[in-house]
Amino acid sequence: MKYRTFKIMAYIVGTLVAPAAIAASVTIRFPVEYSPDILVGQSNRDFIQRVEQSSEGRIKVRFSPNGATFKGNELVQALLRGDAQMTTAIPAFWSSISPRVQLLDLPYAFPSEAVFDRLASNKELVQRVYSEVEAKGAKVLGLMRTGYIIPGTRDRQLITPADFDGVKLRGMGKVNTMTVKALGANAISLNVTEVMSAIQQGLVDGTQTLIDVYTEYKYYDYLKHITHAHYQLLYYPWTVNARWWDSLEESDRALIQKAVDEAIEAHHVKVDEMAAAAETELRSHGVNIVRLTPEQEQALAERTRSVWTELEGEIGKELMTDFERMRDGQ
């Protein structure tokens, strides 16, 4: 009788505990369009390891790189629909639903990476820039800097505005396309997965990307000139679906946020190391790399200032003015 009573009690406890255990598990569908081996991909994997370990395996991440699930603007729509819970897509994709996001992509918005880090930690500024994105169903957990987008070409070094004249470069979103055109080049819209074939077929003369991407995708087989120009700093907003985020237990939100913060911090430490290693490898493949002087940078900045004027109506003059004031430490 006692044994029967014990079995009944065990069954009752089991039926109560099992659903709770199931409800406590969390799955994060996390698609991106780039390789898991470039620096930002490595940071994604770092986050996955951190969050799965800190949750003792209760939080699982289904990582889908290389555009296998969604790519381009599909990433944004998938996140807003809830088909994905998390992504790190370039801000150009978010600017398609919120022109205000274009602010941080403006040419020569950040004179140094240190300035970007300072402003990215300003929660009030980030909220103002991404308020429309968040109103449409996403939430920004942090901004992760990856470095400057630098142009590379087959047979022409891009140093002065005149050098850009007529060159066909892969464009990376509206602001970058406007910047390239202001310099006199032609911007060709291509997904990252299409760039290599376009280079091989001569559809473009070159591309613009992070220095480690040139090595990851072996662009050095075709592109022999790279210019360290600072007209646009690339960063990734770490975004999640807002409804899904709000449905999580507070403790789980804290674990995920902590893992994101730590992955971003670790990523920033690795940026310089990886850039230096990539530059060494590129030189070993015969790539000519040049760094612009302050005077040469100033010439490009003056030529692209028109982009700020053209986008003032979309971004908002007040926000742009406040940004420049904060950037300049006023």
C-alpha cells in the first residue's frame, strides 16, 4: 500500500515538474549571411558557447551561417516575424525599415574606432537611432564594431577622388552606395555570397569589405590593391525579436544579455590582432596595401560631405546635430 502511494505521488510530481522543465528550455534560432570563420562569425560562436555554458545547456542556439536560412533583407523580416529570434545583420538592412539608422553609416562619421566605442556605449543615443526599429518589433542588445570597410581593386589604387572615377565596386547599402557615387565610382548591389563570382567574371572591378574578409574569401587571388580609407566603419547591431525577448524569464534575459556583452568585449580585443594577421597574409600574396595620410582622408571626407546633406531629411537634422556634438565631445 505504501509502495502504491509512493508511485502515485511520484507520478503526480513528475507530471507537474516535467512541463516546467520543458518550459524552462530556450531555443534561439540565429541565422546570419556570412561565414562563421570571419571575425564577426567567430564572435557569434563565442556568444553561443558562453550562453550555453552559463545556462548549463538549458539555452540552445541553432546557428545558421552563410545565408543558408535567410540572407540580406530576409534576415530583418525573418526576425520581425519571429522566424528567427536573433541575428547580427549589417545596419544597411535595418535602414530599409528605418532611415534614422543611416546616421551611423554616414561617411567619416567616426574619426576613430575609440570614438565609435564611446558613442556605442551611450544607451540614449543608440535608443534614438534604433527607436523606429524597436517600434517595429526588434530589440537591440548591443553594437559590435568590426572595423572600417576598405576598398580593394584589381589594378587601380584608390587614393584620391579622381582614382575612384568610373570604378565598379560592390555597394553595401544605400549610404555606402551614395558615398561611393560621391567619390565618382559606380556601386553594384551584390550579396556577399555573389561577390567572388562577380569579381571572377569582371562584373565589378573590386569590392569594399573588412580586411579579414579579403583573406577568408581569398579575394587576393584577383584583387591586388587595397586602400585603408576610413569613410565607413562597419558594425553589427546585435538584435532579437522583441516579442520573444519579452516572453523570456528575467533570469534568461540576463544570461543572454551578459553573453552578448562579453562576446562584444572579447570581439573588440581580437579586431586589431586579426586585422594585423590578415594584412600580413595579404602582403604574402602580393597585395599592395596603402594607408591614407590625414590630408588624403580629408580630401575624401570633403568630397563625401554631400551625403550628409542629402540624407538630412530622412535622418533628421536635430539627431545629426546632436550626434556630431556628442562625437566631438561637446
